[in-house]
Amino acid sequence: MAGPSSNVGAVQATNDDASASKLSCAKKGYIKDNYVQFFVRRPVKRSPIINRGYYARWAALRKLLFQFLDDGAQTIEGTPLKKQVLSLGAGFDTTFFQLQEEGKAPTLYVELDFKEVTSKKAAIIESLEQLRNKLGNAPCISRERGEVHSEQYKLLPLDLRDIKDLDAVINLAQLDPSLPTFIIAECVLIYLEPYASHALVKWAAENFSTSVFVIYEQIHPEDAFGQQMIKNLESRGSPLLGLNDTPSLDAKEKLFTDSGWQKATAFDMNTIYNKYLNLQERRRIERLEMFDEFEEWHMMQEHYCIAYGIIDPKGLFKNFGFSNT
């Protein structure tokens, strides 16, 4: 995803880079993802610190998603509660296909991104039976429009800065604003100008009556590590336009609470990795590769965070979050 000073090509390159890193992570056995291979043209072997970082990101976000899907699983009447997922700036993410394989897919899973990205993703999905088979009967796929429509999955093009177009796209996706909704944005809002990210978070609060909005992104631009992180991304044409607006955990929480969310929580990835990820899994992945970059690992994890806002008038997700696990 990008802001006005970024370009779509740079964002596409960032998306390709993320997919290649996830594939490296999967090939080494850190994570299970049988689908990311279809979205990577040039596989690369990442360093142990990158593999471990992507594992932490994947495991933490997956923990929250599964918590959302499991919490309040039944209504008072005992009937299954329908739920939906909205992925903003989804890129080549494969979560929907993984959920289908595991029998955990929600009622509806919607992905939004630039048309340049969704067109490529639609073309890959259309060309591979392994992906098409996960969409159910007679999916409608258009490479030209960058769209995929099936009963459970929608892929649609949208520039997230165009808030006025969001309502039309949500209607096209057939999202139900009354259903519990998990909204996720991985390294997306941070690339937007602050006015755009605030408008997007406020729009979500106003449109989904029961929802969780999860973001994964950078923090701490003020120190040497943060400055180098900023320079590295700027050199690739992807400046972190929103980082100075939300430079800390408190600022991430304030982004939500100032925009109409009932409550918000943020943790850096060091805390999440050490306190909230499964200990047995951590021990397993820490044995996969030789690792001696401990100082850099801790610094890197201190500069990434997960924050989430919650609107939950019925108390379905009162136990949601890392502090309750």
C-alpha cells in the first residue's frame, strides 16, 4: 500500500519481497503455507533473522485471527455466529486459502489492494487449480478488472486513500456491517499520509458495529535503528509517511481511540514474541537455524508492533487480545 509520495511499482516490489520472505520462512519449516509458492517468481533464501521475524509476525497475527474466529463462536440461541474478515492492502497474502484448507474460513473473506496488485493476484488464482478449488463453485474471476468473486472470497481493487469509494466497494463485496468483522492491515497504514490513515480507521469504526481492527507496523523513528529503517525504505521508493504521526505504542492506541474505537492495545514484537507466542513452538523454530544475531534481533523486534482497536457492544470479544492469552 502507498501514500501520495510512494509509487505503485515500489509497493508492488514491497509485496513481492514480503511473499519471497514468507516462502523462505515456509521452506525452512518455520511456518506452514502450501500456497505462497504460487505467488513467488524468484525464490530467495533469507537470513535466519528475517525468517524468525516473519515467523513472529505470522504467528502473532494468526493467534489473534484464530482468537477472533473462536471467540463468541455461538450466539445465545446456540446457532453458529457468522463472521467476516476484511484485509486492507492484502497483497499476495494467502491466509484465506490456508483457512479453507484448515476448515476455519469465515463466512466471508474480503481482500482490497491496488488494481495493479489485484489483477496479478486474480491472474494467478485463475491459472492454478490448487487455488481455484478453494473458491467453491463457479467463481467469477476477471484479470482485467482485478476482481475475484465467490461465495466466501472476494478480491477487489481499491486505492485506500479514496475513502469515498470504500462504501461502494464494501457493497460490491457484500460485507455485512452488522456481523463481527476482523479488519487487518499489515504494514499498510504506515505508508499512508496521516489524514488518510485516520480517515480509514474512523470509517471502519463508523461502519462495522462489532469489529476488531489489527495493524502490524513500525515504531520508534527517533533512534539510530529507526532512522536507518526509514532510510532503507525511502531508498526503495516506499517512505513511511505515517510513522512520525504514530511513532510509539501510545500513539498507535490513540489512533484508534481518537477515531471512535472503544478500546485499543499495542505491544512491541519483543513483548509479543517473549510473552504471548507458544513456548513450544518458539523452542522448535529457534532450533531450525544457527542464530547469533541476538542484539540486532531484539532491536528489530522493538521497532515493530501490533496494535488493535475493538468495538464490542455485545461483549462477544471481551477476552480478545494478547493480555488475555
